Amino acid sequence: MGEPETLRREVLGYDVQSFVPYCITQNLSGGYSILLSTFLCEADGDPVAQAGETAAPSWMPLSELRLKLKHTPEQFYPLYLGALHHYLEEHL
């Protein structure tokens, strides 16, 4: 997974890039289907809120994240829950 496995080539005049995300989540209810592609990355610095996006981003220990997911899952966007649980299962 990641940038080393990214495949980029020209196909019928299109510049095409293929890659494998960490997790794909699909909403199966409601008026239309939503697909969420989750990628893993490394970052430095402090998260910054952006209008129309995450209201209060923050870093936290995985043990704290696990507790928040268990006790207050409504604080998270529902489509994020699967990928977060998947990551915690692999890393805790």
C-alpha cells in the first residue's frame, strides 16, 4: 500500500493513476450511495480546522481514540467508524 505501489500510465490519451487505499467504506442507505476512500499518511504539525470540513481536528493517543469510539461514536462521521475500528484492530 502507498506511493511505491502507485501505477501511473497513459491510457487512450488519459493520464491515469491507480492506487490502493487503506479502506473503502460504502453507505448503503439513503437516496444515494456514498463511497469513502481512506488513506494512511504521516504528518507533522498541528491539525487545522477548515470551513465545511472537520470542526475541531486534533491528535490523540490510540487508546483515547478507542475509548471515544466505544463511548461516544456519535461524535464521528458514521462512514469514518469502519476505517477507524479497522486501524485500531491492527495497531492496538
